Amino acid sequence: MMETITSKYTLQAVPVTQVQFTDQFWTSKIEINRTKTLAQCFRQCEETNRIRNFEVAGGLNTGDFDGIFFNDSDVYKVVEGAAHILASNRDPAIETQLDQWIAKFAAAQQADGYLNTYYTLVEPDKRWTDLPVMHELYCAGHLFEAAVAHYRSTGKCSLLDIATKFADYIDSVFGPGGKSGTPGHQEIELALVKLYEVTDEKRYLDLAAFFIDQRGQSGSDYSQDHVPVRQQSEIVGHAVRAMYLYAGVADVARYTGDEDLFACMDRIWKDVTLRKMYITGGIGPSGHNEGFTVPYDLPNETAYAETCAAIGMVLWSHRMFLLHGRSEYIDVLEQSLYNGLLSGVSLDGDNFFYTNPLSSHGQHHRQPWFGCACCPTNVVRFIPQVGGYFYASTASSLWVNLYASNQATVSMGEQMVNIHQESNYPWQGWTKLTLEPDKTNDFQLCLRQPNWAKQVGLKLNGQILQITSNSNGYLEITRAWRAGDVVEVNFDMSVERIIANPQAKANNGRLSLRRGPLVYCLEATDNDGSVRDIALPRNSPLKAKFEPNLLDGVVVLQGPANRRIAADWGTELYKTVSLDQETQITAIPYFAWDNRESGQMTVWLPESTILTEPKLQPSIASQGRPSASHVFGQLSAAIDGILPASSADQTHPKFTWWDKKGTQEWICLTFNEPVQISESAVYWFDDTGFGECRPPESWWLEWDNGGQWQPVKNPSKYGLQLDGFNSVTFDPVTTQQLRIVVELQDNLSSGLLEWLLN
């Protein structure tokens, strides 16, 4: 059994087992992943009966299958994450937990090698009958990845034996002369290559190539099955599936040298990175297909940008680098890693984003788990692997891709080199590298110059070097290296203002902030409770400041900006212009948002207040505490002071009574002290063409008169018009409670976007 097969075509990644972090940034995240994220995933796998499914399938327990048909994959990803953790921290409790789970996997495995608890317990006679939908091969792939990680970290073959037995069975079923079929959710392709790397069993590599070649036989673009892979030129469909496919394609190309596969991936890479990727490195704007739409369609508040897709982008980017040796791939890897990926997990490690919007009114929050739990279980397996992206080598070159304090041992042909990085990355651009080759020898040291680093300082043993990056984006130093040689590199981390291609219309007239690898955002809690009314002129000076007690220690950006004055419109049609108000803003790294109280957030800032959202002057309603007979959406949205663009506005939070239909419902405001009210205005929600919310059949206002609800007297008109406020005046009442009562239309529900009181 081989530890790693070496491809003759490419650079070799330095495995994570050879890299040990000594910094604060990644060391703390890896430790939180071990103590909090992994513990959360262990607990959820038990509590949601994912582990019990294996027990029942193996005759160790009784009952029925519980959960989604692909739940096995989540368990395997957790095992993989735990295995990677063991590579640097041989925690006996974690190892014991894995041994117990692996024994249950072994019990659930069928005599012929097949292992899938859903099919074993629910449809035992229907194996391989619905490959596009049922994720059998996807689950198998995650088992294979977990087995390889477990073997490399512990040296144990217990899980690897299960995996190879299953892989051998799959190989006996599929392939030339056997069953054909296309996996609906890619994963097995890259996983089979990993099995090949540790077993030297070429059948696994050939089977991975077979599944890639099966694509394009009258399938769907949703799963990249619309045309053969070698003919594909643009990214389409489900984002995670695409990333896993192209990662697998890169792996196969790495060992076969298939030029058609190289060319295909180069075309698709350009399509993704030049037309379909967020500034955060997130991909897949649409929730409809969890994936891609048309070029430059990059909405902010409705951005899907799944956490798993960002992880997939890192996986594919790294493989593209290993094929080509160009910094552009690590630039994208770093962009996704520090922004769109890290935002997927809370700073405390036990809450997760499934989607990662670039703008929010405060309705987006991380959750401890999801029914479809792909994102938490992907995070737990990815974080402990980060060290594996830092270095690469050939027999005559050592490549430094990422920067952070760490110690690594790099194999270069017959030579071993220990390298020690000292750095405060991503907060500072200075890094010191001390090299300790086991013998004095000539080789090339290649340091990536990030695409954001416009100015670079470089020293060797204290002497300034005048070197510019080569065409591949690396600073090259070739010499006879001796133990104790020191290289210092300093990348200027100036604050950058980024603008988008005008074809990305959602960001016209807006800019985003970047410093080093980090994209920044504004959160309401740092900016007087509101950020959607702020504009940042492009010449406004900004300063970077490290705040050790904020969000576990972050560099913030601060400076002057303009705030649009809220207009007290009432029912007026026109008003005189108010001057903007100067304000001071604080921007935080995007990955750290939503770790405090809820509130607005935005990445793309208007350069002029003309593009800011008009905010209403607080009405009496904003002083009340809302309650309702039924809530779907966000209750506080009814009084958040945000002026909708129309009744069909889906970009803002909304309150609805969905899925109540044909019933009487209410929404109430309760005040701490009695207030006098004589006017109310309601902005109805209508999602015609998308859903079943319309204005109600009728509505009226009631006030609490000493514990008795009474209709207000002499109301002017209870309007039901769309795209504006329906204002009603009435005899003044003094009360601590006022409510809207609605009669919903038959077979329709209702909701409102804003409620004002005067």
C-alpha cells in the first residue's frame, strides 16, 4: 500500500500532516473546530439518528431509516474532519469515537461490499436505479475521502478496508462492459482518485475517468450533464456539484495528462472568475438551483453563495494551481477562503450559514444545524485541512502559497527542508521565513505575490533584493540554500476600494473595501444602527486599526462618510431637499459579521447618497413591541422603517401570515406607556407570480380600552391599494395597544411590508 502516488505532470502539495500552525488566527480556528464544531457535529449525528441508521442497517438496533436519503454523507464528512484533527492532535476521545462509529459502518456493510443505509433499509432491491437523484455514489465518495483521511492520520486500515471493499464492488458494477450511469451529485470522481493515491490500485483512477466520461448523455445542466465534459465551456447548474466535478476532472487530468480536460477547465475557470464570482469568492447567486444563472448576475441580498460552494471553489482552485503553477489560482483560493468560506461558521464554531449574502436587513442568521446538513459537516472537515494549501514542491523548487506562522517539513526529491514562517497574516503583510534544508543544496524558493499586493519588499539574510514576480505571479530566489537562511517579505496592505464591472448591475455606483485578502462590510451595530443609508465617496480617507477586543481581534477600517437624512414623509408627495449628514463609519471583515446582535449589513457601499435606501422617520410604531396571531417571515419587519420599492419588493424583510388562508388574523403593537394615535398607514405585500400573498379581503384597527378591544371610531378609509401606503385617519385614541385585524381572502394569505402610526 502506497502513501501517495506521484504525478509526473504537476506540483505536489505538501500534506497537512507536515504543517503545524503556530499563529493565533488559524491555530484558534482549528482548535475551535476541534472543541466546538466537531462536538456539535458528533452530537447532531447522534441526535438526528444518522448513526442509528447504521446500527439498524447492521442489525445492532431495531427500527426504520430516519432522515434524508443522503444522510450517510454527513456522517462520513464528520469522520473525515475528525481524522484530519487527529493528524495534528491525537485526541484519544476523538479516536475512540471514530473507532466506535467505524465498527457500526462495518456492521452495516453488506456482504458484497455495498454500504448505504437508506437503500439497505428502505429500498434494498433498487440499488443504482436512480443515480441522478438518489446520491448513492455521492455518499460512497464521502466514505472514501473519510477513509483516506483516517488512514493517513492514524495508520489504521479499519475504515480504508470498508472503503476499498465498497469501491471494488462499485468497480464490478460500473465501467466499460458493465453498468453505465451518471452520478447526479458529483463527489465519487475526486474520491476515487484519493483511493488510488493511497492504494496504487489503478482501477480506481480508471473508474473516476469513466464517471467523468459518462457525462453529457442527454442529462441536465443542473448537474453539468448537458454536454460531455470535454466540450463544456461555461459554468452552469448547481454550484457545489460543479466544483466537485471539476476538482475530480483536475485530479484525473493530473495523472493522465489529458489535454482536452486541461483545456475544458481553463475555459470554465475564466467563465467563473471573470463573470460569475462574488467579491467574497462566493459562487452561485441563485437559490432556485443553488447555483449559476447568467453572466454578471450577482445580486447581493438574495445571494445564495452556499458555504459548500466556497469550499468547493477552494478545492478546485488548489487543483488548478497544482496543474499550472500560477498564482491566479491561489489568489482565488485565498479570496474564497478568507471571505466566502470563513463567513460560513460563527466565531464560536457552533453556528453556520448555509447561504452567504452580501447584504442584509438583519434577517440572516447562522443556525446550529440544518435539515440538509451539508454545510456544517463540510466546515468541520475543511478547517483542519487548511495547512495542506500552504506549500507545494517539486524536486528542485519549494513553493509558498499562503502566509501564517507555521512550521512545515517539505520533501523535495531526495532532500528535506524545514521551513518556519513568522507572520501576523491576514492583519499584516510582513512574513519572515527561516529555511533549514537537511543539506546545502541549490533549489528555487517561490513566494506568491498576492494580486492585491501592489508594493513588495524582499530581503535575504538582511540584504534587500530587487526581484519582481515572474509571469506566474511568484517571486523566485534560486541559490544554494543553507540552514538558517532567512527571507523576509513584506506585502503592502493598503486599503483598496473595489468597483465592479458595469455589467454587474447590482453594484453600479457602488464600491467595496478590501485590505489584504480580506473583504470588509459595514454592520449596523458599529454604525449607529443603520448602514443602508450610508454612502462612501471614493476619496474619503480610511485608516486601518487593530481592535484586540472586537470579534476575537480584528483590523477595522474607519473614516468619514455621508448619511442620508431620513425624511418625515407622512402622506406628503413632495419635500425640500435635506443635506447629507457626515458620519464616521467602521468596517469589519466580512467573515466576522453576524456574530453580535442582529442588524443590517452591506458589502457594496454607494458612492452617493442618491443610491442609498430612503429611510422613514421613526413613527410611533417603532416604539412598540410587535406580536401577531401567526408569523411567517420577520415580525419586526413591519416596523423597521424601511420604505419598500413596491408591494412586490422581495429584497427587504417582510411580515406575513402565510400559510393562513381565509381566516381572521391580527398584528399588534404594545407600548410601555400610553400613546395617542390618530393615523395609521399600511404598505401591503403582494407576491403575485411567486406566491399566494395578496392584500386581505378587509381590515380594520382596534385599540385596547381598559382590557377591551374596540374598533377605532370614524375611520376615513381602510385601503387595499398596492405600491404605496394606505393611510387611515380616525378619532384620537390613547392606549398601550393597537392592532390591525384582517379577514384573509379565501385561498390566499396576506402580509405587510411597513406599518406607520402618527
